Amino acid sequence: MDRVTTFCRLRSALAPAIRPVLTYVPPVRWLALKLLARRQPAEVTIDGLAFEVHPADFGVTFEIASTGEYEPITRGACVASLEAGATFVDIGAHVGLFAVPAAKAVGVEGRVVCFEPDPDNRRLLERNLARHELSNVEVVGAAVADHAGFVTLKRSSFNTGDHRIDPGQSTGGVEVPMVSLDAWIEEHGIEPDVIKMDVQGAEPLVIAGMQDLLEGNRPLHIFLEFAPAMLRSANTDPRALLQRLTACGFVIRIIDERHAGSIEADIEAVMSACPARSYINLHCVRDAR
């Protein structure tokens, strides 16, 4: 845990300076990725589970190679929220670091639905599911937003977990299918018990497309990445997202990867806890209403 704590602190301090260099200076990015690919593994083991990953990745793989873990408190809380027979929806499933342990937790009577629009991530996700012989998982090659259709996916050139949908852009990315969660779960007849979303600033769009689910009365856990800077860059109000969740009966807890725990917080406490140009993970819980 000391390595995780140190990594989190360094990332918060250095990421704002490093990101622009990797984004806008191609020769530096090329050299950095070449060196990274030689240093980092193509396969990792976390909690006894093996995963194929992207070696040349400054996101998930870099964190695992640096710490031996990936968001252990968030992943642990997410899996602990699942019971045998439950339904887990993973929005932005990446390579399956949440989906694989979730599928094992819910068992053969449970169900896991993974939404992953990026083709490269999805190939690794499917291989990781296959290697663990998981038959209770469905992979959907689509982004999740507020309506069905198609959307531009802008792919990060150095962080495979930082691809972002851009509803207002028609060039400079790859076109992918898009669905709303309410419509998809109605069509497929499922009732989520736990939802995890990691969608790089598109959280308000996901929330807008799950109004029926939010207005329902079933118990529900939502794990999400909360990054005010990303939300503002997408022309949305971070506080409005939190207000919508609390209005629907959710209690918000801040997950603290540095100190191995979580704490209940109101909206102002969440805003104060989140670094200006970074993010925190939230666990939003609603009991039956």
C-alpha cells in the first residue's frame, strides 16, 4: 500500500505537467512510449488473476508496473458490493480489471455486461475473459451516453484508458456505436445491481441516459471516476452531476486509495477533496426506496 500511496501522490503532482508534453510533443511521446514498452510487461497478475495489458501505456499498465496494483481499494469495494447472482455493468471496461473479478464474484447465476468502444482495448478484454473461462460476461462494442446512434471516439496516443467520446466532433477519431443505458437494459431485460463507469468526462451523458434507472426504487451501487476538469472541458457542471445523484437518493462516499478506506461526504466535501486537475473515485449507494 505504501507504493500505491506514493504513486497516487506523484501522479497528482506530476500529471498536469507531463500530460501536455506527451500530447503536443510527438518526438518526446515516441521516445517515451518506446522506452516504456521495453520496461513494462505485456501480462500482469493482480490478486491472483492474470491479465494481458498494453505495454506501451502511460495509464493502467504504468500504474500496475509501478505499484503492483490497480486502484485496489476501488476494485475491492466494487467486488465486495456484488453477491452471487447479481448483475454488474462495467461502462468503460478497458481490459477487464474490474470485469474479471466481478464475474467470479457473481458466479454462474450472475451476469456481467461490459461496454468498451475501443477496438484494441476490447480485444484484450475478450482475451482476458476467455483465459479465465468466464461464460457469464457479455461484451458490447459501444460507448454509453444519452441516446443511441454513433459518436466519435478520440483515442489517446499514450494512455489507453483515456480515450474519450466527443459528440460534437466528426473528424480526428474513430466512429463507434453509442447506446443509452436505459434503452439497452430494457431491450435486454436486465436489472443492474452495481454499475462502474470510467468514461473520462462523459459521466453526465451516461447519467442522462439512465434516468429510468435513477428514478427507480431498487438498491443500486454506482462507482465512478469524478474529474471536475474533464467535466468542465466537456461543458458540464461537476456539482450538477453530484446534485443529480443525491437527489435520486444516493449517499456519496469518497474512496481514498492513499489511506485504504472511504468516507461519506457531501457535495462540497467531494469538490474540496478532488485535486483541481486530477480525479477521485466515488462510491454512490442507494438503498431501496
